[in-house]
Amino acid sequence: MATFSNPHFQNRHSHLINIPLLKNNKNFLCLTFLLINAQSLSKKHMLISDLLQENNPDFFAITESWLKNTDQVILNHLNHNDYDTFSIPRNYKRGGGLLLIIRKHFSMKIIPHNLPKQFEVTLFDSQHLQICLVYCPPKLLDNNISPLIEFLISNINTKKPVIILGDFNLHTDANPRSSSCETLLDMLSSLNFILQVNNPTHKAGHTLDLIFTNNFMNSSISHNPVPWSDHHLLLCKSQTNFNNPTNNNSSKKSFKFRPPYQINLLLQELGLQLANLDLSNINNAIQSWSSITETTANNINPEKIKHLKNKKEIQNPWFNTTLKNMKSALRKTEKEWQKNKLPATLQKYRSQLAAYKKSIQNTKRNYFGNKIINSSNKPKSLFNFVNNLISDIHISNASITKKKPKPRFSHLL
């Protein structure tokens, strides 16, 4: 190796600048989350469930859920093992509604507020993160934005990561912007919040769905149109230097294995390596043999690691191979529509979606019917099965605390 002997290149460390290195801390809070205006979940909950399993986000924020307190079956369908589901329905008239599906280890709770009922705003708080989910009907903020401004200033904790997101129905893409829009952006900017969405989020070309993060977070946004809503699906990845809450359930099981291979290749390579076998004594021979066989196996057929994932069949045992193939075809058509935006492709997607929904309905009907028939002589098993289908999960209009589900049929026993 060549060396520099010229004194001109030596002892020059005083001219170098010390650059502090950022260590890769595994405790950094790395978030992946989704946002969409669903425009009613009554017939789309299976699509939301599929998005949860495909993207595996830390939380999924949904506006315009259109759900009611009585929509327990839909909510239970969205209630995956690793997530808490918070539904905040609109009570004073049809439509609206907020839904947050978030990992359990965040231990979220809701901060009560006294905003007028027209402002559908919910603030979720935990030790490491705040999430403010917003839905405001069209022209509401243009007419009166003061209640929302006062709420954010009074309740936002600027000493930890905060995410403000939802459908504000403010045209941030307009030129010029409305006075209410400028007021909101200026106020959040003064609190060191950054607007992460700069592209259209609605099929009409407007930017209505907004995501704000404070200066504790570095974020990147990608969004895709979906055939089942006028709004785009937003996917955000954020990183902050705050410690990540402990997730005891997030550890994935894995195992090592070697794929099948031809034994003659292994024997041929092993024969070449036997010349290096140390036979000086029994211990050296055993150690040398183990080293040679392991090295040969790794050269011919290295080990691979397989991570075990939660299977969909565990959560939805009725989800069979036919539904899986229909889902794959539906996703393929959806991606095709996202590329060409042709009416024929959209019609094809809608036909496949209708068939997919009908197949799910028939499959679930047969599965649950057989389950009830098989448990007809087992009252305890039948009670537990039906109770799990309709048991309450997180539903509140103001303050939510996790409660143990109450049996619905206890008075019948």
C-alpha cells in the first residue's frame, strides 16, 4: 500500500473540522401513518382492513367515517389485535365522524374539549405523542376559524412531537388564499409547525386534506388516488428524536433455514476443503471439521432468515383462497386505474369490488352460520362467540377510556 512521506500531508489535523456524528439510536420514534377521507365506511371497512394489513402503519386516521354508536360489527371488523380503535361519531346529524386506529403501545387517551358541535376535532394524547384529528365541513372555517385556533393554542403541547391532520376543507392551493386559511397557516407556523402536503389531495385538484408536524419531526409524504373515494390516500413517514414507547408486542418471531440444494455440489466442495482438516488431535479435528462443513455449507447454500407474520386467517378465519385471489385481482385493477385513469378501468374495478363484497358477505354468512350450528348444544361457547362479535370497543363523543366489554346477553343466561 502506498504511503505519503511528504511532510506537507502530515500533521495537518488542526485544519480539520470536528463533525459531530449522529448515532443510530433504535429508540428514535419512527412513525408510518395513513390518512384518508373515506366518505362512509359502511361498505368500505374491508378495504380499510386490507390497507392496515398491507401497510402495517402505526396509526390510520379516517375522516367522514359516517359510523354510529350502533355500528359495532363494522368496528369489530376493523379492530386488529395490535391496534386500539377510537370512533367518534357525529351525533347531531347524518355523516361526518372521525376514526383513529392506532397501535396499543401508544396508550392514547382523548383530551375533552368544549368546541361547538360543528367542529369535529379530537385530540389524542400520550406520553410521547399528540395527534389532533380534524374534520370541518365545507365553508365552516371560512366563516369562523376562531374556535379551532383557540383550541389548538390552548391544548397543543409543543414540547413533544405533535401531528395535526385531517380534512380542513380549506383550499391551501388557492391563489390568493382565503383569510381564514392564511390565519391558520400563520398561527401554526408561529408554533413551529410545517405543512407537509403541497400537492392536490382531491380528484377536483384541490388540497383539502392537510398534515402538519412540528419541528421535532422530519416527514415525507406520498399520496395515491383510490377509486372508492374522491380524496387521495396519504402515506406519511416521520422520524423524531424522541424516544419510542416500548412495544412489547412488536417483536417478530423468526427462524433460520437453508433452501433445498443439490447434494453433489456440497460433496464436491467438501472434498476440496478436506485437505485443510487438522488431525493433530481429537479436539482440533472436531473443531476443524465443524468449521469446514459450516464454511462449505455457507458458500454453497447460505442461511436465510424467515420472519413470521400474523396471518390474516388467524384474525379472519373465513378469508379463504378464493377471496385472496379476488383481492389480488382487485389490487391489480386499482393500480391499473391509478396509471391510466380510464373510465373503462374504473368500471372494471367497481364490478370487481362489488363481486368481492358479495363473496365476502356469502363466505362470512356460511362461516358464522356453521359456527352457530356447531355450537347449538354448547351455550357457553355460543355466548362467547356472539359476544365477541358485538362487544363494545373504544367509542366516545368526548373522553375515551378503555373499558372491559360488557356482555350483551347476560340477562338471557
